Amino acid sequence: MRLPSGDSQLVRMVDAALAEAARRAGKWLACRPGCAQCCQGAFAISSLDALRLGAGMEALRTSDPSVAEEIEGRARAWIAENGAEFPGDLRTGLLGESEADRARFEEFANEAACPALDPATGLCQLYAWRPMTCRVFGPPVRMDTRVTGGEAFGHCELCFAGASTTEVAACEMRIPHEVEARLLNEIPLRGETVVAFALLM
């Protein structure tokens, strides 16, 4: 299964939105290369993210096979360590969709480092192919008002220290959800997974 051609446009749009949000945030945005707090703990990724990571691994196997092998080794070790508690299907790597599975996922592998993270440098070795969650983490992102009960913004806890609500809102990163949704509808693969499984698909 191939990554939709429109994914490159989505990535450009999100990266441009991040750059603009970072410009407005200035000193409030603490994100820097090597700061890997956001690379700890499992998080759900979409089938589009999984295909993007797969494309990244395919490119890496050609350009730098030894690094690809290191990442695959970390992914296998991650699954070996955390698989017994995985709230989903270990065969496919897909997360379960029941309320019980979602509740279990809240406590799943919260201390585990992402297998794409280079432990020596603190840098992502698949940065150009990283999931959308990684691309939007840091700046303020508008939260679902159905969950929060009103307008609210989520951002990295290391960022915007001492900033007012108004200052945070002024740095909102606008995400092209509609483009991502359209691309997700173009691929037959359904369901969410985690990075470790996507790296080995």
C-alpha cells in the first residue's frame, strides 16, 4: 500500500503552519532539537501516519541501511517489552476501538521512548516522515470544544511558561484537518496504531 501523493502537500501545509506559529510564539516556544520529552510514551497514529513512516523506512533502508536496522531493532524491542499490555491486535498492530481498550491505552507504555528516537542524540531519525501528532506538538492547538466544554488550547507543558491565555491564543497553530481527512478516505487501511508497529509494517 502506497502513501497518497497528496500527503506531500499536507506535510508542506502543516510545516508552514508550524513555522508561522513559531514565528508568532517567539520566546514562548521552548521546542529545540534534542528536547525529547514529547518522544516519551505511546500515542495513537493514523493509517496515513503509518504509511508515511513506512515510506520513510523504505527510503532509509536504501540510503542508510544500518540506521534503518537500528530503528527496526528498537521497534522490535519496544513491542517485546510492551506488547503483553497492548490494547489491540498484536498481529496487525491495530489499536482496539472499544471503551475498555481506549481506557487501557491511557495507561499504556507511558514511559517508553519512541523507537524512532536516537538515544545518543535525542533526535528523531525519521523526522521528515514523522506523524502529524509530532508535527503539531508544541504550539497551541485548538482543542475539541465537545470535550473541553469551551474554547481551549493544548500545547507542550514546557512552552508558554508565564504566558497569558490571550498570548497563548494569539499563537494558535491552524491545522488543515480537512486535507488529512480527505487523504485518509483515499486509503483502504483503517484504524490506528502506534509508531513501533508502523516501523515494521
